[in-house]
Amino acid sequence: MALELKIPAVGESITEVEIGQWLKKEGDSVGVDEPLVELVTDKATLELPSPVAGRLVKILIPSGQAKVGDAVALLEEVSAAASGAPARATPLEQAAPAPAAGMPESKVMPAAERLAAQAGLQAASIPGSGPAGRVLKEDVQRAIAQGASASGLSQRAPSPAPAPATARPPSPPSPALSKAERHDDVIPMSPLRRRIAERLLSAKQNTAMLTTFNEADMGVVMELRKEYGEAFQKKYGLKLGFMSFFVKAVVQALQEIPQLNAEIRGSDIVYHRYYDIGIAVGGGEGLVVPVIRDADKLSMAQIEAVIADFSARVREKKIKPEELMGGTFTITNGGIYGSLNSTPILNPPQVGILGMHAIHERPVAKNGAVVIRPMMNLALSYDHRIVDGREAVTFLKRIKELIENPVRLALEI
């Protein structure tokens, strides 16, 4: 008897999802908890696993929108031995090749194949990021953005032969472009990208957002990481990053200036007496902001562990919707992309967001002399409806003091 694979509840207030990449084809064997299809919500991209070991009989909704509770496929439950799939697929087992008795399974998903064909790309030559190295639609989109078209390379005009030393080289002919070589790629906005766009526009329209700036000398923190980084990694199995210093500094500054750990709720101001710090993490479709709960109660090693876990699961599209909800303040690091300065946009209903930027050596005045120091620009965007300029400037100045003198983070002074 066929078993229906239904869309589960994937988070508070989420009633609809978009069917993404199918990771299995009709007739494929599946194991318990083996991912079958990607579900794209307005908060994250998730994988829907098989509840049983058996076979994927029929795909009912190949693509498009589906509601929570809808059946998207039919499964046939059989024993693990009969299905040819393990009862619980491990990452190594998921990466194993198809059984030798059958035809080798294609590593290119149908949507990826179609998009690659439209763009003139060889889908099989594109590195895949899906299970077992499968090429997903996102991989093709990335290749298009990077201009990685093998056919395009072959269409380039050959370099002219070098002219004799006494001859003047001829001017290269102007390339003749046909209409077929000029085209647009139209890719529907995913629910996650649409939701990001809506929230950013809402933040600009519905808050009195201002940004104040400062800079921090990162020299002492960099020296601490150099001196103790190896011992830290040996003890905890984690790299000592900059973010744990900033999370600690933000928590301490929020404790001193609670207006930035608040929100407007109707005609009331709600001051949070807990510290759930959102960390912006880049994913395939944009930034998502998983939340470090009770950051004030965590050690630096625990903070680094949570951040590393979030980063890995965002890349693997395994972040949970509830992990993206309920933060009281956000930190975003544009510096990892090379940004020197920015005005970060608020993440409502939060009223503050701290922007970190790239570290660059530049001349600064220290004790009456000009010296070269590793400096980072800092930006604090805030909602002026409940945060005054004095409070915002004081908050950012406190962050600067704590980062430049990190011993204060341990002593809480």
C-alpha cells in the first residue's frame, strides 16, 4: 500500500512552501531519513526526509507551491534489504554510487538541467552542492552569475597571430553579435528572497532608522587570537573568531543601555531582560539570521560552537525556522565580503543592529604620534523612535572600548 509523503508543519505562521529540488527520481530506492525534496519557505530552505525505507513510487507535486498537509509524493515501504537502501542513510551511504545492477543515477537535477540548457551550459560540468554531488538549480544559477559557460569560452574569437616586428598589428575586428547571443535569464524569486525583500522594505518604511559610526583598533584582539588561538582550538576543537568577542561586547553594552534591547509593541515599549543575539549568516539565497539564545550565559567557546553549527547548517539548508525567530539584537559582518562601511538595515521588531566591517591597516594618531594600526569601521543602525542619539552613540562607543580593551569583557568593567 502506498504511503503519502505530506508537507509537515515547518514553523510558526508558515502555511505554504515552494517545492524545490527533488533529490530522488520516481522508482529510486530510499532509506529512512534520507532527504527526498527541498522545501523553500519564506524563512529557510529545508529538506523533507523519507519516513520509511522503500521506494519513491510517484511524485505528485514536481514543483510550485504546496500547503502544509499536502501530499507531494507516494512511497512504497519495503524492508531495507528488499529496497536496496539502508534503514538509516548516513552521509557516506548517501554519497555512495547507485547499485551496480541498475543504470547509474544522474547527478543533475531536472530543474538544473533545464536552466543549464537555457543558458547554454553543460550541466554535468558544473560542480554540484547537493547530496552525492548532485547539481542543483542553485549551482547552475551560481555558474550563470560567474559567467562559467563552457560554450561561451569556445565562442570567443581566437587571438590573432603575432604580427612581424616591422609590421603594424591589424586592428581586431568588431565582434558581430547575433540576437541569439543576447538574452535574459528570468528566474522566479524564491519565497525566501521575496520575504527578505518584504522585510527590508518594511524596515525602511516603518522605522525611523538612523546610523551612527565609529572605529575600533583590532590590534589587541588580533594579538590575543594569535597568542591563544592554537590552545583554544586544541581544547575546544574550534577556531577563536572575532564574532565571539563582539557578541560578548554587545551583551555587556545592552545590559548598560537597555533601550537597544527593546521593541515597540503597539503603544508600549518592551524592554527584554534576556539577550538573544541574531548573527547574520550568508546562505545560497541571501542572509538569514539564526539566533544565539541567552548569549549572556554562554562562554566564548560556546558562542563559537553555536556560530559554527549555524554556519554549517545554513550552507546545508538544514537550519530550522524556529532558530530564525525571536532575536533581540542583530550583528552582521559585511567585512567577510570586503565591505569597509555600510548602513545595516534593522531586523524588525528589533531596534538595533551592529555592522562589522573589513579590517584594514591605516595611519591613526596614538599618543601624539601617527602609527599604522589594524582598524575596523563599526556601524550601529537604530530606531530613533525609542533610541536617542546619545544612547546610540554611547552604545557604539562602549563596543569600541570593550573591543580595544577585551580584558574588560572578562572583568565586566
